[in-house]
Amino acid sequence: MAQVDVRLVDVTKTYGSDVRAVDGISLDVLDGEFFSLLGPSGCGKTTTLRMIGGFEEPTSGRIELQGEEVTWLPPHRRNVNTVFQNYALFPHLSIRENVAFGLRRRKVADAEVRTRVAEMLELVELSALADRKPGQISGGQAQRVALARALVNRPAVLLLDEPLGALDLRLRKQMQIELKRIQVEVGITFIYVTHDQEEAMTMSDRIAVMNHGRYEQLGAPAEIYERPSTRFVAGFLGASNLLPGTVVGAEGDHVAVRLDLGPIVRLPAAAIAGRSRVDVGVRPEKIRLGSAGAATPGVNAIPGHIQDLSYTGVSTQYRVALADGHLVTAYAQNIARADGGASALPGAEVLVEWDPADAFAVDPLPAGTEPATDPVTGAPIE
């Protein structure tokens, strides 16, 4: 069994009498794991990271690092390092000396400093730029210098607070791959804070999806994406179509749900978890658009018409209006027309189809509550 590197036990952080930034979080981060805290602004992810690093004190609870309590220890007495979005490199020092700074402060012998700095610069592929100053390198290279400076001290855990946020999209995608490569090579536990779902999905071994000071779901990226446990997770980690309905019966490993708009659909029995009312969820890329005149429609097949479509380069996004006014979003890269006919155009009658195994269920909205929708996709959001 993997060793637990970081353990939070019922950790709470409050400001004043009514602001609870972190609300009783308990979790274990395993040795060598790339662990992400994912969520929107104000969800408590950065406050949680800062408490692990010692930059904030919890109001209550316990924080352990490799089995030892560090709840009240200052940052310099914890075997962790932090990389922030602002890399804070010393502009007057070379790249080599920026990386060596922490070792020199600890009075490490010169020969060891040279060896360890050279190893880190090779790891982040910056050996050729060692004599340059921070003002002479790109943003992505500066990010790697900050990473090397943090790793050269050989921390037990590296904390990363949205370190890619200042980079452009192309460089951010490139650095996601680089960060994961470096983490695997050094084998150090990374705890990564981000609001970017793609970043978390690309790099993480496990993700804690946070909302209102606590996490709503914790698991591997594929598990959270394919089987979100709450409306918030379904809407925050990618787009989801959510259709309200009532459970009407069981059929082997599946249950039948009569949607409020009329049709009966099927989904895995395990997704229901004893509920009688659910919102049936399906991801846009799981949907197929079939012919409205199909002689034998699929198990889950709902009539509708194409309201509009958007070409996005790698895919085409369709919005389909169902009979009751619900809008369903489908992505073209996984759409296969059942009749092999021409591409669907606005106004075309279609069947919205998906496999029962691709559906999930979440709790319905309270009675009288109108779901918010994404202004681009039309999909429900929290």
C-alpha cells in the first residue's frame, strides 16, 4: 500500500464569524501522486494549499506530512516547496544562480550545489540557458526555472498554485505535458491547484473537485468525468446534458426512468443509488444523432430538431431542441447518423440517442428551481 504523504483531518478555515473558506476537509494524498484540487474561484482550493504549505493556519483540524503533525509549524520547518503563478525569480541572478539560491542559503557545499543544479537544469531542459538572466527567457522557460528551483531542495511534497495561469494557451498545453513528465521522473508528490478542468484531467492521478469549501467528489479523472456524483461536478468537469425523470422499474443491470418530457430511457442500476427522482445525465460526445424516421430506434432515443450548430475547428457542436423545450448539446466528432445520410442542418428532425452504459444520474434540482444553462453550449450548469 502506498505511503500517505499528506493527510488532512477535518481541516477548517474561517475568516471572521461568517466566512468559512474551508469546511471540514479530510483527505489523504499518496506518495508520488499527482493530486489536483480543482474548482472555481472562491471554492477554498488555494486556502487548502496554503494551509498545507504553512502560509495559513487552520481554524481547526490536523495536517500531517509523512506521518508527522505539522499543523502549526511555519513554512520553513516543513519539507515542502511551493511554485506560485508569479515565479518571483531574481532578475539580477543567472538561471543557474536562481536555481542554486535555496541550496546556498542552506550552506550546501559548492560541489554539491553545482551537481544538483546541473541535474535540475537538465531535467527541465534548460542547461543551455544556464547563464542567461530571467529577462532573457520566455514565460514557459521561467516557469521551468521556478520548478527547478523548488525541486532542487528535494522536498517531500511540491505545492503548485495555478503555475500555468500566466501562460498563453499553446504554451500552457505544452507545459501540462512537461509538468507531468517531470513529476514522473522525480517521483515527488505534487499537489496542484487549478480552475482549469483540462489541466487537471491531463496531469492528475486523482482530482478533488471543490465547491463551497469542501470537495464534492474525489477520484481518478476518468471516474469523475464518466460518473459524476453531483450536479456541480457534472457541470464543472466538462459539459453535461441533464434531463429530469422518475424511476419506473428495473431491468436486470439497468433501470428505466420516465423522463418528464415523456420517453423512457435506461441507465445502469448502480447509478440510481436508491433514488426515485433523478436527473439523467449524458455527455455531449456520447450522443449520436439518428434519423427521425428510423424503423427501429435505439433503446434511448428522443425526438427533436436541430436548433443550431457551431463549427469549432476540431468538431461541430449541435444544439437539439426536444419537444418540451429542453436543449441537448452533442459534439460532432462522435456523432454517427444511423441512416448514413447527409449532415444534419438547422431545422432537421433527428433522434437524440445514446447507450445506456454512457448515462449517469444526479440528484434533481429542488422543486421550483430553474437550472442555469451555459450561454455557449446550452447545457445545464450549477
